[in-house]
Amino acid sequence: MGYSGFSKMTDISSTVDTHYIVLLQQMRNAPERLAAIARDLPKAAHTWQSGPETWSISNVVAHLASTHRPFMQRLHRVLTEENPTVVSFGPEVARPEFEVDLDILIENFRAGREEFLDFLSGIEPADWNRPAIHEKTGPTAIELQVKDIIQHDSVHIDQAEIIVARWGTIK
């Protein structure tokens, strides 16, 4: 299934500074990058793990798809509360369960990302710097949290590429 883009992201330039548009575009690209990595994989590779404690590409995509809700909740708090302390979460919250087909997981990631980007595109430029305290890393702001999400995406996209490369060596 082709990806048509984000309905509310088509013309955000009037409300969002160029710097933030670049960040949003980086976030927007993540689902397509994963789809491209997975495009030609046989079904057997979707759930293949290189070891008992490692993730499959389906685990990776499921994990990324499950992060949108907790990240949006965190950023909503930053927007609505004065300098809130935001909690850290990991795979125990954004669990990499994959009981559905990889193509559906990718679509779930796209849909969640679209919702997240719609949320972010509505934030006023001044609010990107609203302060918060991250329980583990200290002072933060919405912009820093978005950069962390982009980095998180990148780590897992790299992980997916490694999984596919390893699959290619065993088939």
C-alpha cells in the first residue's frame, strides 16, 4: 500500500518555523524508511530473530508504533503544565509485541506517526521551548524531546537494517 502523506502536514509552513519543519520531516520519513527496508523481505524473515533475546524486524516496527501514545502524553503534559517532571519509559511500556502481519505493523506506525505529527504541527513556535524535567536526563523541552524521538527512530531503523543484513546471510 502506498503512503500518501499527512493530511494536516501538507501546509504547516504558515504556523511552524522552518527549523521545526525540518524536525517534523525527519519524523515523517521514519515509517517510509522502515517500509523500504522491509519491502522485499519474505514472510519468514518478518519474525526471524538472530538469537533468543534479540528482536525481529516485526518487534522493531511494533515497538516504534507503540511509542506514539506515551510520547504524545508526555508532550501534552509539557504543553499544559508548568515545568512538569516527565517519566522515562522503555520497552516495558512500548512493548515490541507483533501478533499481526508486518505490513499492518508498518501501517500502524504510519497512522500513529501521522497523529503525532498532526499534534506537533499544532504547537506554537514559542511552545517548542516549554520547559520540563525528564526524570533521568534532567532539563528538557518539547524540541529536545522531538530530537530524542528522531534519534530513537534512527537507532531502531539501523537495528532493522542489521536484522535484514543478518537474515540475508542465512537464507
